[in-house]
Amino acid sequence: MKIALACDHGGVNLKEAIKKHLIGLGHEVVDFGVNSSESVDYPDYALKAATSVANKETECGILVCGTGIGIGIAANKVRGIRCATVGDTFSARMTKAHNNANMIALGERVTGLGLGLDIVDAYLNSEFEGGRHQTRIDKMMDIEKNHL
Ligand code: RB5
């Protein structure tokens, strides 16, 4: 898969570990930064990765900040993005299966590297179940259409 990655200064180490892991699995990674611990504003990097997913230049995206919350909220402001902040493998699996999330966000200050990589695997190895979940997604996307 072609996967977008981005982080702020609070997520560089986990982002780098995820990048290495994904490349090792044979995925193509588009890294939108950052690559240093110098303080930056997470919306700037959420926007770059989310835009590439929304424009279908990448198939899905993985974001990291300190908590995974700010960068996830910012990504969800881009039309067409469904980004879930996840800190466990069950949620990672379910957000693909039920929400067809096209991005996930993790928090490096919350989640260790080992669990972080398991979360990524759980998300990427899950399938959207469609059916009643598609109806609910359609309703979510209608909200986006009418309110954003
Ligand atoms: C940066 O200090 C921190 O606020 C950011 O990484 C993230 O946790 C925000 O939600």
C-alpha cells in the first residue's frame, strides 16, 4: 500500500519506527515530516498527509503527535477524512471494520513503540465490513457536506 505519514515534534520517534516497520513490510511510505524535535504546529503536518489521502495520492495515513489527539482533530477538518485516534489494537481494528477510517492517529507520549506498531498492523490488516456501517458512514459524510 501507499501510506502517508506525518507527525509533530512530539511524535518523531514513533513515526520513524512506524516508517521503518512499514517499509520492512513492503509498503510505500510518503513521509510528510517532521524529522526533528524542533517545536512545530501539528495542524500543518496533519493537513499535508490528510490532503494526500483525501486526493487519493495515498491510500491511507498514519499520524503521530504527543497524544494523537490534536493531529487527529486537525486531519478530520479535511473533507473526506475519517481519522481515529487509537491507543489499543481493538479500536484500531474496529475503526477500519466499522468506520472505514482512512487515517489513524497515535500518541507517542501515550503509547509505547511496541504497542504502536501492533496498532498499525491491526489497522492495516483489517477490512471494512460495509452493510449497515456504510449507511452510518454515509450519514457522517452528509453531516460533513452540510456543515463544513
Ligand atoms: C505538542 O506539545 C503537543 O501538544 C502535541 O504533540 C499534541 O499532543 C497535541 O494534541
